[in-house]
Amino acid sequence: MNTRKIIALTIVAAGSTVASLPAAADAEHRAKALEIIKRDFQPRGQAGVDRLAEDGLQAICNRTGNNPPEYIAKRMEADQLATVKLPADGKLLGDWKEGEKIAQSGRGFTWTDNPGLPVGGNCYNCHQISPKELSFGTIGPSLFQYGKLRGNTPDIQKYTYSKIWNAKGFNLCSEMPRFGHVGALSEQQVGHLVALLLDPASPVNK
Amino acid sequence: MRIIIAFAAAIAFGVSPQLTFAQPSPAKAPAKVQKKAPAAATPAVEEPDEATKEFEKFRAQMEDSNPAELFEMKGEELWKQKRGPKNVALAESCDLGQGVGVVKGAYVGTPRYFADADAVMDAERRIVWCMVEKQGFKFDDIAKNPFHRENDPGAPDITNLVTYVAAHSKDMKIAVPLDHPRVHDAYETGKEIVNYRAGPYDFSCNTCHGSDGKRIRMQNLPNISTGKGAIKGVQGWPGYRMTGGVMLTHQWRMNDCFRQQRFPSPKYASDVVSDLLTYMIGNANGQIYRGPGIKR
């Protein structure tokens, strides 16, 4: 965590030295917005005001309109990817039926959610996945036939697991949350989602 | 009041029995959609949302008996009565930007800059300001429970007042005075608030509301950076929500967006909400506001 912050700061410093870091479109109003955000929120339920602070990645994405220069993006993506925690037993493919349940649930992390209960994957909020579920969102791409199109190889399993654990390892300013990285989903839960996407028996690949 | 609302609900179910007013259940799509969508559909963004279309039909039929009118009537009483420690009526003391006591066009003319408060305020915040400064109510008392909650015997006074004021902008053009430097400033700050990603899921307002044709589950998401999208974010607020039978304001909607963003709670009637509303309502400038609405 600290290493990541230090690296991020170093990159920012380097960027400003060579004046190649794109400036925010409107630095004055951005500063004002930050001041207001800091002042005008109060903690509620599990949502504390600490959530308003940007981490290194959010800061870079916010300051560059989600389009950081390649040399920053590549280094920070590698940094994010290094945070991916693989299951201790090395088993990346869980139970697709459990994965479907996790994909359906959108609960967790809001001020009305009980922090003691498990967090859902929110997957259907943004993605088409199983053809049986027609109530799906379109913020992310369709994942229907995800495994059929890619194959269920160890490399694809590792990529899929890592993408769910920390999507920012592949696309620094991706819209997708870092589910494993922020502690929303466990190694086992991510494995179940990998199975939903890759298991030939999953309805996703029928 | 309860009888009329129950009646309204009865009409709703009579008109379109397949329509549910609850948020889409995580596990089920509306029956009507299931029938029409092909089994292995790729996400068709342009595909019309059947549930929304059905609801629009119902909304049109409800136009003459919108339960929001009940809250509007209560708001009119509150506006005209002498109230508060100072025993003053808002009708004789409160300037919403169109002159003291004038409600016509006030809702579509806000957010605007108010020199006496030295702040850019949306309609709800301005009415709160008047209740505090002119009538002598305590801000903390109003801010403690500012929104209508399920099972409350009625809506808070502020919600009734907002509904009354909003009703007097029905069928008028939205006209946020963006050429005023302070309003322009609030608009630009609001734009930055909308861009700001933070929290456990790295969400900003734009994650859901920054591009066209996006959905969460079956719910269409307006792109508030465009005129066409922004008016969708403005229309129908304040609105009577069938689920829970509550009257909810635009301030409430912003509050609930921040909840879903996994942010902490915005302070009631604060700059962060006023600036956000200045950006969104400002983007809807020139379009017709249809008055208090009905929500699922």
C-alpha cells in the first residue's frame, strides 16, 4: 500500500518536472470541488468520510480525465496487478452456481448496508452474463459466452481471476471496481465468479 | 389522503397489472421483457425499455390525479401561514429569486445566486434559508430528518413547500441564470464534483451518468452532461414514489445517488448538492419542466 503511494507520488513528481502530465481541464474549480467535498459530507452507517480521500490511482485518473499518459498507466497497472492475491491452494476455478449467486447480489458498502453481511459482486448491474438473466446492465461489456470464446485454459483462468480481483491491473482507469483489492470479495468468491465465466457447464458457455 | 393514495395505487395496478413499482428485483426481469427479448441477446442499448414505456402510459393517465397535489396543497398552506418563532409567513418574506412571495417560475429559475445569503442555492435550500432567517426555525431541526420516510405520518414541511413551489413552474422553461459569475462558478465546480472518483468502488457520478445509452440492470441511466439526459434527471422531481408512498425531492435524489456511489452522506442543503444541481439543471436549460411527478 505504502509502496504504491510512494510510486504514485514519484510518478506525479516526475510528471510535473517534465511538464508532460496533462493538467486537469479546470484546476481552479477542481480545487474548489475538493474543498467542498471535504467540507460537505458527514459519516453515515459504514460510510465514513475517509472514503472521500483519493488513493494514488484515483488521483491520477481524476486529474487526467481517466486518460493518463501511457508511461504512467503502464507502471501503475503493473503496480495494481502485483496486488492480486491468488488462492493459497492454487485452485482458480470454483463453483459456477455459487458464482451466479454472487453475480446477482448488488449489496454492500452503502450506508444502508449491514457491514457484517457478505458483499455481492454487482456483476449483473453492469454486464450481461448468463442468458437466463435478462435484467442486466450495459455499463460493462457482455460476458455471455465468455469462456466459449476464450477457452478454459490456465492462462485465461488467471487473467479472469486477476481482472475481477483488480481490474485496474489491466486498464488503469477502468470503470470496474477492484473487488478483491478493496476486500469486497474473497479469493474463494472470485474463484466462483471465474467458474461462472469459464466452466463449460456454466449457462454462460452453453 | 391515505384513501386517495390507495386509490391511485389501485388504478395503477388495474391499468397495467404486469407493472411492479418496486425497484427491479435482482433475480427477475419484468415479465413483459422476458417475453420479448431473444434468449441470447447481446446488450441492445437502443432497445426500448418496456417497463419504462408502460410506466409512462400510466403516468399520463395519472396526470389529473397525481398524489403530489396533496403535498402541494399542504405546502400552499405552509407557505401562506404565519409560522415559526418570528410568526412570519414565507409568502410575505421569502424571495425565491422572482420577488418576495412570488412562487411562479421560482423552481425553474433555480439554482441561482442570492445576494442576501451570498450563496448559490437550489429551490429547496433557499426555502430552508427563508425558514431559518425569516421565520426563525432552527436549521438543525429541519436538517435532522429532511426527507419523507416510509411510515412517516406525512412529508416534512420542507418537502410540502418544495412541492408547492415546484408546481408553480409546471410547463415552464428551465432557466438557470448561468451567465451570472457566481452561478457559472457553481456550475463549473459541480462539473468537477460529477467527475470525482473516490470510495471503495472508485465511482464518480459519471460512472453511471456520464455517457449515453447505459443501464444498471433494466434501469436506464440519463447522461446528465447532455441537455437530453439532464432533463431526464430533473423531470419528475419532486416526485411521489409509489414504492413506500413517499414524496421525495431532488435533494433526496442526490442524497441517494451518493449512497449508491458508496460515499458518505452529503450534508443537507450544502454547497456540494447545490453545485451538483446547478450543473445538472443548468444543462437542462431551455427545456420544459413538467411539474411534480410520479416515480416508481
